Amino acid sequence: MKRILTLVMLVAFSAAAAPLEIVKPEQVGFSAERLKRIHESIQRHIEAGDISGAVTLVARKGQIAHFETHGLMDIETRKTMSKDAIFRIASMTKPITATAVLMLIEEGKIRLTDPVSKFIPEFKEMKVAATKDGTPAPGGRGAPPPPFYVVPANREITIRDLLTHTSGLVSGPISTSEASKVARKPEETLADYIPRLAMTPLEFQPGSRWSYSPGAGFDTLGRIVEIVSGQSFDQFLEQRVFRPLGMKDTAFNAVDDRSPRRATIYQKTPTGLQKQTNQNQNQLTPTKYFSGAGGLMSTAEDYVLFGQMLLNGGQLNGNRLLAPRTVELMSSVYVPDTLPGRPRGRGFGLSVQIVSDPVAANFRVSEGSYGWDGAFGTHFWVDPKDRGPVDDPDVEL
């Protein structure tokens, strides 16, 4: 069953250094009339029972032209959606984790080519799962693992492999099944759990193909940030990313005054949306496991600041997190035509999907647009080429 929260759609165009302010759409080259179609589209999904509600945000030229709520953040209490609703952003955590890694790369403390074992010795001599007939194990959620044996890895997995989902670390049915044998306990931290992942065989030889690592790859990157920085991952992000950008509602735990603003997570079922019963997914109790793959919560207004920073070439409000060249590297295609089973024209960069051919991808964004989404229905896009009536570079988040 597909898990559904509420949809967060962030769209931003152009660069600016000042805080994002709300303006009339026409001031940044939008049609107020046409922007109404966003609500109409979201409303159709609500009426179809796809989602309970949504927050949508569109920005251009560093200013917000559209910021609306739709539907409910909790069906049972009929609580209407609020602009400051806090969402589990799931894999939209990954670009933030990548930003932390890239910051440390700029400081000379990490290299893309560094083997993971440089920081976590347990990853030194990993094994690779090989099927009896030599073909890749069939993918798909819940696919049973085929018979396999293990062979030595041709080379060690690297930081770049983790960022681009080419490591094979818990990236398919065999490795996922084996990882379940060393499953994380609720009270464990990244330091407790990540070294055990080295006991699991890789799904394929490092760098030989692309296959999404939902959790393990970027959780490992989070642990590497801890080791290199000497801080817990949540502290690093708070001090080095969230605070400089003004992301006041982004964190691994939503407690105290933030708790009432959490949007409820639902599952789509044949009988309608049902509240997610897994309490861990709703993050009702504080966690000490700071998942770099999918642990963060945030708001639309917070996340657009992160996107605007990327659009601005790595800086916002006078605070520079990354150099423009580093953002360019992050949003460059390293692995073309990823996402098997979907239209071609989409590649993967350092944590983000990039539309390299909008026609082939059947996606109405500019060539070079990039972003990612989350399992609970959150999305963001950065479109560096779309331009309004003013001759400034633009982006879609």
C-alpha cells in the first residue's frame, strides 16, 4: 500500500540574497489566474482520495508568488491544513545530507573518491552478492531474493558511489534481505548501527550500475559527517545548515510546540485513506538515530530556503554554504537514464535527479532542472533555466 501524507510542492525561480517575501504573481512574471490551476489540480487529488491535503509554494526571482494550503492535515479531527504544517519529508532529507558532505569536501576533509573505509574501517573488504545464473537480482518492492553466493568486491565503495546510488549498499532484494538480519534497534544511533551494514553483501559490484539505496547509503554518509566533523549529525545540520538559512522548523524531532503542527501520515487503501499506524513513521517520540536518508521533518516555507540557496549558487542572506561550482557538480548528471521502468531523459547527480531531456522524460521542466521527492508525498524542483520577464537566471524548486 502506498503511504501518503500530504503533498508539499515547492517551486522557485531565480536567485536573490534577501529573505523570500510574498508578492503579487504579476510582479515576478506569473499569471495569478493561471496559478489558480495549482489549487484545482490539488483539489482533484483530494477528492480522488489520493491525499488528505497539501501545501504548495511557488517562488521566482527570490520572491514567493504562490503559497497556499489545501484540504486537511488531519481527517479525523477535520483540522485544516496550515502553511506552517510540519511534514515528514523522507528522502528529501538526502539533498540536505549531500550538502553537508559537500561542505566538508570543500573544506578538504572528504573527497568524492575517498573509500568509505577511510572513515568506517568495517567497510574495508566487502563482499558482493552474485546470483547462480549471473544475472542481476530482480528488483521491485518486496521482491524475494534469489539464491546467491558472495564474491569479493572489485573495489571499495566510495563517497561518490553513496551519493549517486551506485554503491550496491542495501540496493535490492538480496542486500535488503541480508540487511534485515542486522536490523537496527530503536535505541541505536548511527554510530551503533552503520558499522554492521558492512556485514551485508552489496547488491552488485560498486559503480557497475544504478540502483536506489533508500536508507543505508545516505545514513552511512550521515555517520561519515559525524566522524569528520566531531559533531552528531543533527548538531552539524542545525549549526551549519538550518540556522544560517533560517530553517527554524526543520529537524529530526518535532517536539514541544512543534508537535501540534505535524501533518498526519495516511495510507491509501481500497477503502480510502487510513491513518498510518506505525508510530515510528509519525515520529511521535524523539529519536537518536539521525537518518541522513529520510529522517527530517520540515515545512514548505523552510525547504524553499534550502532550494533558494542552491539556486543562488550556494548562498542565501549573506551566508554561503557551498561554492557555485560545487552546486553545479551536485546538479550534474553522473549516471544517465536512471530510474528503471520510467521514461528516459532523467539522470542522477549527487543526491538529486536531473532532467537531462524533458521531451524523453515527458516532464514539463527545463533541461537541467533537478530535485527529488519523499515517500510520504513531498516534492521539490529547482529549474535554473526558466526565465521570467526580467533577464535574471531562474530556478524551480
